Amino acid sequence: MKIYETVIGLEVHVELATKSKIFCRCSTAFGAKPNTQICPVCAGLPGALPVLNRQVVEDALAVGLAMHCEISEVSRFDRKNYFYPDNPQNYQISQLYAPLCRNGFVEIETTAGRKRIGIHEIHMEDDAGKHLHDPASGLTLVDYNRSGVPLIEIVTEPDFANADEVVAFLEQLRLMVRYLGVSDGKMQEGSMRADVNLSVREAGCEVLGTRTEMKNMNSFAAIRRAVTAEAARQIAILEQGDVVVQESRRWDEDTGTSYSMRSKEDAQDYRYFPEPDLPPIVVSEEWKARVRAALPEFREEKRARYLKEYEIPAYDIEILTGSKKLADLFEEASALCGQPKKVSNWLMGETMHLLSERGLDADDLTFSANHLADLIGLIDRGEIGQTVAKQIFLRIFKEDVDPVAVVRAEGLATVRDADKLNEVVETILHSNPKSVQDYLKGKTKAIGYLVGQAMREMKGQADPNVIREMLKERLEEERE
């Protein structure tokens, strides 16, 4: 059997997180009732004229600069004509001839080391509506709320060799747009979706094979499986002496197979022509410089700085910088309480556990850094113990409560009253004669069980070290 290599390029659509749509003032909020966020412009009514949302250009510029792109001094919009029910204008406003950004790159980590992925272009466009299929009635309805939501399309060079590289790039892209604050990158909500262009050829051959395009892939797991399956399908075709047909294919995650949608259209099929209702976009050096100056510190820079500034393990740094939300919480809470390792422990431990338990990711966190810092302060001052702290943190996680106010209002502070503690110690000793006898016979580990019982009796509102010393003192009295 011949040896083949896979060649892959991506077209990634990223939905921008502007409050209003690209050419009108309708809301872009996700999850609204169908067809409640539309107007004559995004509904494609005759005579309605588009007005460009400046924030869309700023966001696209930020992504382009972060990807080391050349920024076009003058860019233009074009009409891409096609006729689908979810496209109310019967055309999409996009950028074919003069896109905003060109010739960039992104570096990814691969098993063979760092690899540079070329960015052919980044252009702006408006999204279409969404088909809703009702299996009960057999009808297909259209929700136009998404029509006009701003998109950027990132077109890569065919620089990927396998599914791992594709996923590494998409993970890095999602992290980048989240750091920039231009998109939430949630693939499950359609905020980021990828078209995968894939071909195979004999190893060492310089000529590209015939490519297929798998449309609207919206999960890393599905993309990984689809790339592997499509490469195998094309190799099998070539091995049989047949030819691969250039076409668009739909991946079926349930069956783990793809099927043909349509033969691949060329650009002329869309009858592109310059958009007559929008003027050119002129990007001055001053505008570009201002956007560049506002770029955030990205993950790689943060990792290097954390290694110098904070005494936390490299593993912690890797996790913390994997989310801008998590990194911001860590930095703010550390600055407030001066305990970066303890902040890291709470974020890496209880926080990640609760996120996993609820099927959330770090960008869904809603609690404030000052409340986490206050909780650590309460522990450091001995006002509460770990048991109570965990109970309060759960409430911080859910409702962002003020831990200091909760401790005061609910009387959760560590009990230091000697009479109360002595009473509990006596009760525990009386209730656990076997453990008492075990200790007196030399099984000193038995005291751990007694401490646990006392802490349970106190509902965690005692210093376990104090309880241990009091128990030990009473037990030694018994021995005498």
C-alpha cells in the first residue's frame, strides 16, 4: 500500500460578542425567543440600508493584529449571492476582493515542536438565520435572530498535517478570542465553527490532491473524528483506482460518517460584486496603533511572568493561564490577600471540582476575587477552619456571597470558648470508649478518630489542633 499524507486547511467562523449586529442595532443576545431580535435591515426588507458597526471592525482588527496579519489600509465589502431560506436578503455581505487582514500566522505546539500555521486572510461578514426542524410536524421553520450577527472568517493556509494539529490550532484560537474579549468561542452555541478542507496525496508529492469540505463542525471531538475518517475515506477511494470528487460534505456524529451535500461551488457561482450600500473601510495608522496598544497580555506572556512573580508550580500556571477569567481571578485575589499559592489552591482544587461537577468551564465563573481573598483572610486569621471555609466557598461559587458577612450573620466563627470545648471533649471521650482504650493501649492513631468526632460535633467550628491537644491531655490523665 502506498504511503499517503493529509493536507488540511481551515475556514473558521467566529461570532463576535458585540451587543448589536453588524449592520443594524438589533441585539445579538443568545437564547431569545425566535424572531424577536430582527428589524427591516437584518430581515432583508426592500429599501432597508445597512450601517456598519464600528466595534465589529475594531474586534476584527484586534484578532488580525494578534495573528500577526498585514492590515489593509482600504478594505471593502462585497455581495455574495445565494438563495437559502435562512438568508432573507438572498445575499450575504462579505469581503472577497479586499479583506481587512492578510498574510498572518499563528504558532502551535505539536508533538514535533512548534509549528507555524499561515493565515491567508481574515474578513468580516454577516451571519445567516437558523433552520429549526420540528420532527413532530415535519416542518422546518426559520429563526432570523442570528441573521446579521457579526462574524469574522479566518482562512488558514493548508498547513495542517493531522487532526491533532487542527485541534491545537482551534483551541489556541478560542483562547485568543477569549483573551481579546471579542467572542466567547462557545462551539456548542455556534460562536465558533469550522469548515475543514481536506485532501490526501502520496507522500513526497508536491501536487495537492482533490479536496473536500466538511461544513460547520462545532466540537473538537467531532472535528478530530471527522478528519481521521475523511482521510481514510479518500485513501480508500484512491487505492481502488477511483478519483476523489470535490464536494461539500456533512459529518454525522451519531454514525461517525460523512455524506455528500453538494458539489463544491466556485467563487463565480456566487456572482460576487462590490456592495453598493457600504463605503470602503479606511484603517489609519493611528487607529491600528490604538488597537495594537489595547491588546492584552496573552497566555504565553502570562506563563513567563507567573514563573518569575509567583511561587506556584508550573502545572498550576498551565491551568490558570488556560482561561483569562481564571487568570484574572488569580491575579486579583493574590494582589488582595498576598497569598498566591493559597489562591491557586482554591482555584485548582475546589473551583475546578465544582466546575467539573456542573459541566461548566472557567469562563462561566461569576464570583469575585475580593470574596475569595476575604475567605483566605478568614482562614489565615484563624476565624474559620477548613470545613466551614469549604461550606462558605460553595456559596461564594454559587451566589458570590460576602464570606465575612456570612460568618458574622450565621455565627460560623471558630469556637474558642474553653468551657464549650471541654464539654465537647468530655462528650466524645464518653461516647467512644473503644477508641479511648485503643489509645491507652498504645494505638496513638486512635486520637485522629476522636478529633474527627469532635470536629463533627462542633460542625467544623473548632481548631482541630486545639481539640487534639485537649483530647491528648485528658487521655494522658486517664493513663495516670
